[in-house]
Amino acid sequence: MRRTRRRRGRRRSRPLFEVPPKGVLGVLAVSLLLSIVISRGVMPVTAVRPLEGQVVFIDPGHGGIDPGACGQTYTEKEIVLKVALLLGSRLERNGARVVYTRTGDYDLETPDVSDVDARIKLMKQSRATVALSLHCNAFTDPWERGAQVFYNASKHPDSKKLAQMIQDELVKSTDTEREISARLDHFILNHAEMPAVTVELGFLSNPDEEMLLGSDEYQEKLVTCIYEAVFAFITSQ
Ligand SMILES: [Zn+2]
């Protein structure tokens, strides 16, 4: 962002006229500042919020006593939470309302409701445009790697399209060679009334990919992939 320069020594100059009341001064200062900023094109007169009115449901998997998959250094619950919050704030900056299942390290279990049922309930109540569940994978073979998107086409016909759009972005920007898959029995996919996907961000059982997944830079890259695809999906509806 460009900044307006201040002339040195300006504060020392004496006023040549009577000082107006403080409130008037404040209004004048704000008006002057706004006119400078707007005339220089630094700030748009009205912010563009293309996702205004849209609701996005984001479910960072696991949490609390359930760490999910565990690598040597990182756990699934912490990585999916970081990516979820970054993704959510980018969606919010562009006007969307985000409904999270969790925004910290906890699960949703209560004496009356299981964690799974609580997440399903939140998703249904959200009436979201799309539902995204974020997870990390793990496998016995440490060579397995790559982000992959899952869907359940029997629940909503557009889930496959959303999955493909996210997978395409991931293939373009990361080294995954994986394809979308309908072979995942996941409660979010099985109960979604809106287009829904589960994004497996990568394999924590692969030491190289684990380091990537734990890095801010790679998390931002994953967020950009998911955001771009979700944005394109929503705005193409
Ligand atoms: Zn998981």
C-alpha cells in the first residue's frame, strides 16, 4: 500500500487562525485523509465482496483428545485447523459467512451428543452453499503422498464437480497426481444436503510431505487451491 508522505517540521508551525473545537477538527482530518486516499486510488470507494450472502461450512477434522493421523512432528488435528482458519478468513474477507465445526483444539462431544452427530447438526443448521471437511491422510507405506478430494455423488449431484475443481487446482499447484474419488465413507459426505467434499491435504506418514504440510508456505498454497476452486464453483452457480 502506498503511503502519503508528511512534510517534516509541520507540527512546529503556529496556527494563524483560531482553533476550531476538537470534534470539528476530527471530522476535517478524516475527510481530508479520505479524500487523499481515495483520490490516490489507494482504497476503493466500496470494497468488493464477491461472496456476499454465501455461507461456507468448514469442518477441520478431529480435535481435542482425537489427534487424527500423527506424523513425526505434526498431528492431523493441528494442520487441518490451521488450514481451515486460513481458508475461512480468506472467504470472509471476500464476503462469505463461514461456519466452522471448531476453531480451536477441542472436539464437540457432550454427554448427550456424539462428536459426529454434533458436526452433522452444525452442517445442517448452517444451510451452507458448500461443505468442506479437511483431513490429512496416513498409510503404512511411507512413499504414499499427495492431496486428494473425495465426494459422495449420491447425496448431491454437484459434489463431484466441486471435488474435481479443487483437485484440478491441487494438481496444478502441488505435486499430487491423485484423482478425485467417491470411495470414502465419511459422515460429512453422507449427510450433506449441499455440495460437499472431504479434502485429504496430504500424507502425514510421508516424512517429506509431513514437513510440507507443517509449513506456513505450503498451507497457504493449499488454501489458495481450495479457495480458488470454491470461489469458481460458487460464482459459476
Ligand atoms: Zn482425519
